Amino acid sequence: MAGVDLAYDSDGLRSGGREALGAGEVASGAAGTLRGATCPASALGVVAGAEALAAALARTRDAHVALAEGVHAGHVELDGRAGRAAGDGDGLTASSAAVARTGAPR
């Protein structure tokens, strides 16, 4: 945009969105790993409360899986929003620069 120094950091927004997406994918991988983990009562030995402890561990695992899946979903959404904002920034840069050029001294 000759003679007009005006821009939004749309590349930064896109980069941030991609980084968020990558973090979401890591969370999704963690959810998959946790989902496959088990700790049956027999692994805790023949002790009082082994069944209750195994059940508590399973509930905790399930809660962490749900949280990781939520992080993944949220980061996918964040990437989409960042991309849309970057596109809006590109459009604003072009239209604002065009308006600025009409009043720029020659």
C-alpha cells in the first residue's frame, strides 16, 4: 500500500490460532492416553478399600479426559475465531488504507 503505513497483525493472529490448535491436539492426545489407562482394584493389592480407591481413580481419570477434550474443543474454536479475525483485519487494512490514500498529500 504505497504511501500508507497501516496494517493489522493478521499473521500474528493466524500464528496464534495455529499454536492454540497445536495445544488442543496435545490435549486430545492426552485424553486418548488417559482413556486407555486402567487401574483395577486387583492392582492395588488385597487391602480394604481397594475397590473404592479403584473407582475413585476411574472417576478422576474420566474427569481429566473430559477436561482435556474440552480444552481440545475450545482450542479448535479459538483457531477458527483467530482466523476469522485475521481475515477481518486483512479487509480492514485494505479498506482503511484505501480511505487514507484518498486524503494523502501527493
